[in-house]
Amino acid sequence: MHPMSLAVVAVAGAAFSLLAPATVASAAGQPPPAGSPAAAPAAAPAAAAGDSLPLSLADAVERALRLGDEVRQAEAQLDATEAQVTSARAAGLPQLRLQAGYTHILANARASIVGNIFLQNYNYTGSAQFSQSVFQGGRVIAGVQAAGRARAASRFEVEEARAQLTVDVQRAYLGALAAEQLVAIQERNLRLSAERVAQLEQLERGGRAARYDVLRSRVERANLEPLLIQARNDRDLAALELRRLLNLPLGVPLRLTTDVPADSTAVLAVLGGADAVGAAEGALQVAETPEARTRARRAERPALRAAEATAEARVAGVRIARADFLPTVNVFFNTGVLALPTANQFPSRRGETSNALCPAGSPATRTCQNNGFFADRSVGLQFSWPLFDGLRAKGNLDFAQAQARVAELQLQQTRERVAVEVAGARAGLARARALWQTGRQNVQEAEEAFRLATLRFQRGLGTQLEVSDAQLALLTAQTNTLRATYDVYLAAAEQARALGRPIPLAGER
């Protein structure tokens, strides 16, 4: 093979290895060949299909959404914001508190000074207090609003994480399938090259082929072997990436079962669906009616809606901080009992007030407390207005206002990022479409050219160089078309994610 041809083959193989995570191929219903990442190492025999774990693309996505670290972290954050909403609402609800106490007086200075009126060294207290906030400067309402918008932001972040993980899993799954397909292509080319070597050796023995052609064919066959090794290594790496996303152990062989159709009808259907999604989104963006704008808003990216909700929560946080400058009003009602026994036990009767147990020498008009329990009730209104708190309220307000400005800037950045991602997704879809349309015709022509070159060589009308060049062209066309075909599936998924639409899974009807 010409040195330039060898370089092109190597470049084609390396390019595909780099792009394998973004390409797909169909291998449904086929057990993984020996040396695949789903099988034992290359030096060991492949595991039987019955010992492998069948895994469809839908199952892979479901497992990732259930066990993926990013989604679980977002869901945990959602649980935290749910708790914040509960706490914010509790600030405006009535409060009921029960209190009880027991005191054993070890030394009573008052009894020593005044007399036996204070000789009761034991007492019990019990009370129930009801309180209700009447006015908190708007803190409660703003707190509920802030917590509610934070919860909404967390929900959108969960949706965004699920969408991104769905695309990532699909990319890894289809990349593993693509790597399997490339291995098959390289094995086929190596097999054809070996057959040509055998043919030339036979022709050489008959005196109809030059020694140079035999040596050249052997070199070409040897040059294809590293490409096959690289393809198998890429396959192993693609499988490892899939296992990482799915949290799968390395010891279980995988058998990918999803059939990703590569025929023209299926690819055109995917492109038509992607075009319909893009056209519908464009129509909603320019809609003038309130109903259409509402539908357009619902179709926005979860990441954008999360940023909007966060900005609204920060604005509510400013109102919370301003409430620290305003007065507060609370009402309360307290009812309970005070027990004053003469012994270490709860009194059994209601206490009375008289002068029967007053200290000796007390005036007749003096009223003293006897042994028993006494009702203790109160009702009140509390008014509080902080006039100076060491600038704490001002500091909190400045901080809340700064957070609101940061959230607004982040919202603007998110809008710009989403717009860029949407434009990039549409450009990626257009690129995949163009490459696929070019590649499918190129493969047909390359196959025919290789067939004719092989036929001419067998009849003695062509040269080995013609066959090698035709094989190289076919290998390049197959690799490029493989990448372009399945890039269409991923481009459609990326566009749906960028637009906030349901993400189609390759192979689903």
C-alpha cells in the first residue's frame, strides 16, 4: 500500500476512535465477539451469551436515571427545598408549647429570713402556651415565596439532570455499538486482505504474479492488524464508559440488545421528527397570543426555568431582609398550674389563700399561701420594633441584594448559553444530515469500485495497487457513513434536550 494510503487509513481509524462516544451502530441480536468489552479479555475465550447481561438502551437509561449520581444529587437538593417550604410556612402558623417543671429547693434563704411562709421546698409547674404571629413585616409571606421558588428551581434542575444523563447514556450506549461495528469492519478488511495474500502467493507459484506484489500484500495485511487492535481497544473503552454511567461492575459481560436501524427509511424518519420539533419550537417563539406564549414557556429548557425561579427566590429574599427593619406583633395565651406542696408529692387539693398558716406574730390582715395547686393564666400582646441592632439588618439586606444581582446575571448567562446550545444543536443536526446524505451514496460507489477492482485483478486486467486503493476508499466511506448515520440519532436527541423537549431514544418506534 502506498505510504499516503496507509496514513489515510491510520487517520481514519484514529478519528473514529476519538469520535466513538458520539457515534452509534447496530448490533442487536448479535453476541459480542471475542475481545469485546462485554466479554473476557482478548487472551481469554468470550463468555457465552447465556452468561451475559442483556441490556437495551431503554433499560440503560432507566438504570442511569435511578442510580446516576447527578440525578440523585439533584433529587436530594429537591428534598432539602421541600423541607425549606415546610419551615417557611410554619413561621406563619400558630405555635402551641407545653412546659412542665419540678424544683427541689436545697437551701432557702428567704425562709431563713422571713419565716415559714417559704418553707415549701418543693414545687411543680405546668403550662400550655398558645401564640400567633400577627405581623412580621412581610417576612412570612416573602419566606414562603422564596422557599417555593427555590423548590421550583430544584425541580427544574432535576429535569435538566435527567435530560442530560439520558443523552449521555445514549451517547455511551450507541458509542459502544458503533465500536462493535467498527471492529466488524476492520475484521472484514483484514480477512479480505488475507485472502488477497493467499491469491497472490498462489499466482506467484504459477509464475503469474511478481514477488513484489506478494510482499506488498503481506505488508498491507500487517498494517491492518494494528487498526483492528485499536478498534478493539476503542470498543473496550466505550464499554467502560457505559459501565461507569450505569454503575455496573466490570465482571459482568454485557450484551447490547437495542436494534438501531441504519436504513434510509429509519434515518429519514428521525430527521423528519427532528425537523418537526424544531419547526414547532420556532413557531412558538414568534407567537403573539398569550396561549401560545404559555405553551412556548412550558417548552423552555429546565435549566432556563431553574435560573428564572432562582432569580425570583433571591428577590423574595430581599423582602425578607427588609422585614428586619419593621416591627413585629404577636399575641399569646398561657394557662397552667403552680403546685406548692409541703412534702415531696403533688398536692391533692386546690390551694387556698388565708392567714391560717401565716408565721406567728403576723398581722391579722396578712394573706398567706397554703399547701395546694393554683391556676396560672395570662393573655397578652407583644409589640417589638428594633431600633438599632448593630447594623445586622443592614448587612443582611446588602447581602440579599447582592445575591439578587448575582442571580439576575446568572439568569442572563443561562439564557445566552441555552441560545448557543440550541443553535449548536441545530447546526449539529444539519451537519449530520449533510454527512449522511453524502455518505450513503459514497458507500454504494465505493462498494462498486472495490468489486470492480477485485474482479479486474482476478482476471489479470488490474493491479494490486488498484485493489488496495479501492479497499481503502471503501473502509473510509464505511467509517464515515457509520459515524454520520448514527450521528443523526444523537443530533436529534441533542436538539430535543437543548429545546427542553422529550428526548427520543434510538431504536424506539
